[in-house]
Amino acid sequence: MKKLGIGIAAAVVVLLAGGAGTSYVMGGKVQEGFEATAKDWSKPPLAIQVQSYERGLFSSTAKTMWTVNTGDEQLQFTATHAISHGPWPRGHAAEIATRFAFSPDAPPELISLYKDKTPLKWNTQVGWGKTSQHQLSSPAVAGQFEKDKLSFGGLTADFEMSADLKGMKGQAALPLLQIESTVASADELDDADAGEAINVVIKGNTMRFDVNQPAGQEFMVGNVKWVLADFNSQPKFGGEPVQFSGLSMDIDTKLEGEVVNTAINTGIQQLTLPKRKISDIAVDLGLRNLDAGWLNQFTKHSQQAQGNPQAMQALLLGGMQQLLARKPVLELKRASWRSEEGQSELSAAVSYQGDGSQGLNPATDIQANAKLAMPKPVLQALFSSRVRDAIIADNEGDEDYEPQALADMVQEDVQGRISLLLQSGVLQEQDGKVSTQLEYTGGEVKANGKVLDQEGLMGLMAAMP
């Protein structure tokens, strides 16, 4: 949120501009705000440096350098800002026209790809009511980039920002992104790049958003809706193709009193995998009773902890007592899909029910449940994937390992696991479908309403891949 345009906050201070003298004075205030905003927004991985600011009677110009440094790579942009601050520019309090360009040391392929085109244009109008309107656009380009052909259909975004810069509502669209590997054989690639030779087509990528930052908080709440019409990935050398269509994701986050609740609803019309098609996929997730104070501190300090596992772990665990006191709940409300074998459904939930002041005791403080109902072949396929990966990992480096032998081992292993679950009563089978209902409360596990003894628990753990 705070990185959404260096000129926006600076322009708000010109709202009282009404005449030539006032305009010039407010032009000075714009410069002060401009430089202060650049310093305030310079937080990892972004750094902004004001290189120049030329103040005029009714307008000003500025130039900034934007550096994005992720630790693995660094990319720099220069931005020029044409600022009109009076009197009454086109019926607005102020207008800012920003144009981005790659720095001279940017990758040559990137500079060649855009040639004489401006990579990003950003226009802002600041209204008398202190809200601002923004239009962003990036042109469509096509050409060679390193070992790939790239077709980029451009990017557009229109949004409104609140006067306090803490609320944003609008939409963005990326109609096409196509990457086609030009490598003819795996011999042309280094070992490290062999898995990166791929043909990808992404179409109809759109997003709508209405989010805001609550007073006194660092995190955002609101609604984001993402739609992706088509995705097609075809590896050139090894690997498996993936194709899906009709992806939609709706993320809704609310601050309710002193807790934050989030719902994530995802759907895919059709997913195509090797030898398998899945349709009508729906996944609904929920995170409830997340302590707002803990989330605020985590959001505030997470940028500094990026890339440092120890610091991130300490940040996650810090304030654990405060987090647990709200009795947070993580839910997989529903995961369902349809395949040629039939309909599959599952759900699960984990919640904390202990005394937060006493810390976390998983044996007594955690409640969990899970439900599953699906055609038996689907469960076998899910088990097979996990079992195959485990067998390959256990036999890594065995040059005499044959594909058919692996397939036989996987099939035998999976049959044994599912038979064990059926015999123990953990799984129930009827009309070609298997189902189960598991519950964990106070250290006790129930399967389909019956308490599992120690032998049953051992069998359940042994049977799970």
C-alpha cells in the first residue's frame, strides 16, 4: 500500500492552492512532502532516491531512482514526475504524470524488449475532497528475452485511493502473457536450467480489489477477487504439463472487534493433468479469531525478517500467548472436485481450545476433525503419489531401479495401506466409495464415532503415506 506511487501523498498538501502566490507556496510544500515520502517509503526490498526537484510557479518536475533488491537480484528504474499544482489544474487540486524507464545498467534484453516504449505510465488526479484517482498502463511488447520468446499483452489498472492513503478500490488486468522456450534440445541448457525450458500461456488475468488499512494497524482488510481465464504450461524436456481454465479466487478479510477473520474461496472449472481431468473444483478456507494485535506486530516486522528463517520463526512465536488467547481456528470448509470416477469431497478443521496463559499443549489443547468421501480409485491415486515420492527418495542413487518395478512396489504398498485402514474401521467402503470421519479432542482420537485404542492409533499412523 505504501509503495503505490511516490507522488500521491505529496500532491495532497496542495489542496488549498487557489491562486498564483498560494500555488507557488504550496509548490514548496509539495517538494517537502515529496522528499519525505520517498524516505518513508524506502523499505526493503524497495529504495527510492530523489535525484532532482525543480519547482515552478504553477508546476514542478522531479526525478527519482527506484531500486528493487531482493537479495538474489537487483533492478533499477528511473521515474520522471510532472506535477501541476495550480491554479486549479483541469478542475483538480493537482495532477501528477509519472513515467518510468529502465536504468542504463538494466538487462540488455529487457531494454531491447521495450525499445522506445515507456515501461510504465502512472497518471494521478488529486481531487478537492482529498481522494485521488490513478491510471496505470504498461504497453504490449513481444520479442526475445534470454532463451525465451516473450509476448506480453500489456497491463492496465484503475483505482481510487482515500485521502489518508490507507484505502484503495479498483481493478487491474493483464490480458496475455506467453513465454515460449527457444531451446531446441536439453543439451543446450546447463543442468541447473534444464527444468526451466517451458512454454507457458496465461490469458485473462484480472483482479478487483477494495481494501483498506484500519486505524492504528499495519495489515490490510477488505475484499480481493482474482480471475484467471486460462493457464497452460508445457515443459519442453521432462516434467508434466498442467492446464486449467476458469480459476476464480475471492479473499475476504474483516477486522471484527479485536480479531481478524479471513475467508478464501477458490474455484477451477477444469484442470487437466497427465492421464486425468478434474472439473468443478471448489476449495473454501477460513481463518478465524486471529488476534489483531499479534497480526499487527507480525506485519510490521515481517519485512525485516524476510530471508532470515530464525528471525521469522521468532516473529511467528512472539506473542504466542496473545495469539492463543483468542482460540484461533483454521478450517478447510470444503474441498470438492469431479473426475471420471465420480465426486470427491473432504473437509477439516483445527482449533485451539486451551488456556492461552499456560502455553500450548497439543495433547490436550488442540481440537481437530476431518471428513472424507470419494471413489476408492481417487484415494488410491492420492496415496500413490505420496508413496511413489517416498520410495524414490529412499532409493535415490539406485541405478538398477526400473520404472515397472517402482509401479509394482507403489501399487502393492498402497493396497496394503488402504486394506489396513478398512480392516481397522478407520475407512468405510460402500458402492465403490470410501469415507471416514475423524475427530481429535483432549488427546483422544475417534474414527467414525468409535474411540481408537493404542493399537488402532498405531495402525492409523502406519497406514498413512
